[in-house]
Amino acid sequence: MPPILPKRCSTCGTRCVKTGENLAYWLCPNCGWTDDPAVLQPLSGPVDEAPEGVPAPEPDAQ
């Protein structure tokens, strides 16, 4: 079996480490990114969302 090369984090570029049962998933020790589907992933960026109960503003039609 060929050796497992370390994966680089797609978020910060740090070398990830193997984690989980049978070392099946990658975890970034720097930012916490993981490819483990059992762990909630952080959002990739801010999300513009209207507060609940307030309609979003209509774009101006010109």
C-alpha cells in the first residue's frame, strides 16, 4: 500500500492530520476544517439574510 501523503487545508494551506475511526478523515490543526461529514462545517463566508419577519428590500427597477 502506498504511503498517505499529508493533505493541505483548502482554507488556510496548513498540513492536515488524519483523524476519526481508522484515520479516515482529515483535520486542519490551524483552522479546524475537516472533511468528516459528522462534523458541522463552518460557512465559507458571510451570508446576507433578512431578519425573520422583515421582507427583503426590492431592487430598484429602472
